[in-house]
Amino acid sequence: MHDGAGAPAGAVRVRVTRRRRWFPSRVVAGCLLLLSVAAGCRGREPDATPPAGEAMQPIREVIEAETPTILKIPGVVGIYEGETRRHVPCIRVMVVKRTRELEEKIPKRLGGHPVEIEETGVIRPMR
């Protein structure tokens, strides 16, 4: 006997799914995409090692010696010892507003140490 749908009475209907084909080109493209995203996420901070021929001075001495010169640059409000995102000691220069002009005036390295610019706004003493 048949149920009218072409299958014998009491038969179990089974859904047959086709297996998706594995395309090596898609796997390679996916890997390349992941690698390019990972490479783009790398930090672009200065290297902690001084350039060849430049000796690294103690960071506190460098800050003490360079503070008067750096503070004379309009827009600079402070300078202190900090760390890069990779936990490397650096000199941080605080500015009211980060501009291309300030980035050109402030050196990238002082005494062999990397310099990072931090926009803080105006700093006022507490009352």
C-alpha cells in the first residue's frame, strides 16, 4: 500500500543533505584575511632600543634636563616618565591639544628613550 505520496505505507522519510564541498581557495583566502587583520592591529610605537651610536641615558636625568626646553613649546603643559603599551619606559609629553605642528616640534626620542604625546587638555591647579 501507498500513502499517495509515492512512498509505501509505514516508510520513514529521510532528508538527504548534500555535503558542502571544501574549497581550498576559500580556506587560503580566510587565512590571508586573518593575517592581514592581525598585522594591522600591531602597535606603531617607537622601538625601546636606541639607534646605533646613541647611548641611553637614565630617563629621570633626561626628563630633568629636557623639561625646561620642552615646556617652552606652545601647547605643552607637562612632561613625565611613563610606559608604552608594551610596558617599555618612555617620556610622555602632555599637550592641550594634539596637532600635527606639535608632533613635528616634539622630538620622537630624548636621550635614547621613546617620546609619546598625550592630549590632556588644560591643566589647572586644584583649589
